[in-house]
Amino acid sequence: MTALTEPPKESFRLSMLIYDTRYRSMTIQVVALIGFMLVAAWLINNTIVNLNALGKPVEFGFFTEPASYDINQKLIEYDNQDSHMRASFVGLLNTLLVAVLGCATATIVGVLVGVLRLSSNWLVSRIMAVYVEMFRNVPVLLWIVLAMAILIESLPRPSAFRGDEPDATMKVFDSVALTNRGVYIPEPLFTRSLGNIHLFGDSALRFDISIDLIVFLLILGGSIYAARRITAWANATQERTGERPRIWHINLAVLFLPTIALLAALGFHLGYPSLQGFNFQGGIHMRNSLIALWLALSLYTAAFIAEIVRGGILAISGGQTEAAAALGLRPRRITSLVVLPQALRVIIPPLISHYLNLTKNSSLAIAVGYMDITGTLGGITMNQTGRELECVLLLMLVYLTISLIISAVMNVYNNRVKLVER
């Protein structure tokens, strides 16, 4: 009887890192990584040594110095005696404002245009095609400048609203003023406000959050959650009994009554803009630079989103539409309930890229004088302090962080709507 024994294990030798295929790929990757790190270290060290020789060592102490310049559009309190860090923070908030408004508007317009491009109405589909080709084949910078020029040249001056028979009048029940200096809209005010929460003390990042807004969002979120739970209960009851309870009036009450009660308790009212002296006072002032940038970026990006939506819809099998029509669904319901939910799995991945492009294209705001993070940190602050390297590196870090956050949020949503493999 022969006994089987395992062959002796080969001991490890350094030559195996090169000649053994089990280790060779890892060896190449480690060597490449070390080489990259050495080159990066040499570049960084060479930059620091040269800057020290020029008397400009890398430091960020300039952030505490007074900025000494004004910012025309701001979401938080700021004056020219605040620090450069405060000015950069105001610019960052302006960038985020444009990014949020632009992505929301571009998505709505893009989806509508993409659906209408597939309309059976020849005129509607051709008009949408002209819109898409016109916007996506002209540089976005030109659209931004054109939008700014139209707003400045076509809208009346504030002085045109003065007199017994003015040349211009306010819109929407005398609550909105469209001028060549910007748009003035009513602002929400409370006679019994709960106050503000002061964050970060007296630091450069200080800002106030309205307790009224926090409570409003909490109640609104709770109302939406309750309405969804009621809808889920109605769906379960329908599946169990075959009869669907009438819940529309309950959902309306749950959605609106708590919010209305809160606004009444806080004494909600609107503060309207009024012409005082040479300009309007009161209300919310949206400068033309913000509006031009917002509209141009939104319409430009919407043209690309429209093509993504059109491609996503065409990727859905025609049998899905035919099956839904056979069940008696109307064309609009087929689009909203059958086609678009499935098309989202095709639309979301390329949509992320265009959200990132819109956010980065907001740096073109400097062309119309809108003070975003590029205009503050990468513009005036860099020119005043002479700290080009520090400002550019921080600017790159800011855009990288914003882009990664947008990608992470959209990837989470993409994972929720994608098909689950079995």
C-alpha cells in the first residue's frame, strides 16, 4: 500500500517577486506607486524651496487679514472689514446657491424638453430640437454674457417706477419689481419669530440659522412622511380587499393643515419691496448677475439633459408601452408610471456628469461680476495677498469636495433605482 504525501512547500525567495507570476503584478504596482510618490515629493519640495527663496513661504495666515472689498450678492452678513476667510465663505455659499438652483432648474427643463422631443406633434418636436441644438452648440460663456446683456438693456431703471404715470410697474399684484439692477421679490417675515441659532460664534464661518425655518422644515417633513404612510396603508388595503379607501382629503389635510397652523402661530407675512430714493428697498434682491448665470447654466445644461432623457426613453422596449396601453392607461400616465421610472436607470449615470459640469461652469460667474468662490478666493483675495499657490490649491480642493459630494449623493440614488439582480 502506497502512502500519498504532499509535496514540500517552496520557500519564498526574493527572485520570486520578479519571476513568479503570483507576485510580479504586485511588485510592478508597488514600484510604480513608490516612483509616483517620489516624483510628487520632489515637485512639492522643489516648489516650497523656490517659494522660500523668493520670500513667499507657503502659509495661510493671510486668511485672518481684512478683505477690504465688498460682495454685492451675499446670503449671510458681510462687510469689507471681515477677513479673507469670511469673504471666501460668502463666495462658497454663492457657488452652492447657483449649483443648487441650476441643477434643479436644468433637471426640470431637461426632462420636459426630452419628453417633448419624442412628441408625435411635428411642430413641438422640431421646436425642441432647435432648442437643444442651439444651446449645446454655443459656448456657455456666450450664453451667460448674452443673458446679462438682455437683463441690463431690456429691463427698466428703478427711476422708471416713479411718478403718477410711471413708465414701468411692479408685477404679480405689485409685489415683484423687475429692474436693470436686479429683481426684487417679497421676503417672508414673522411677527412672532422664534429667533436664530448662532453657529461658530464670532469666527469667520459664523452664520445664523432661523429656528422658524428649522421648525417649518421639520413639520413639513413630518407631514410628507405621514402622507406617505397613509398612502402605503391605502395600497395595502387595496391589495388585501380589492377596494381602495378614499384618502385624498386626508392627505391634503395632513400635508397643509400643520404647516398653515405653524405659519399662523408665527405671524407669517410678506415684506414687499418699495421704491425709496434712487432704488428699491426691502424684499429679497436677486441681482442680474445671479439671474443671468442661473438661467444660462440651467438652459445650457438642460439641452444635454434633454438628450440623455430622450436616449433613456428610447432605450425602453416598445413592448412596455404597448402592454401599458393594453391595460387602459393613457399616454401621459404611461410616460410617468411606466417609461420614466425604468428610463431613470439609464438616465442617472450620465446625469451625474452634467451636474458636475454645471457646478464647475459656475466659475464663469466672474464674467458677469457674480462673486462666487472663484471671484473671491481665486480672484480678489489672490490678487490682494499675492498667495497664488495657496489660493489655487484651496480653490481646487473646494471644487473637488463639492463634486465628490454631488457624485456620492447621486450614486446613492442610482443604487436605489437600479435593478436588483437575482
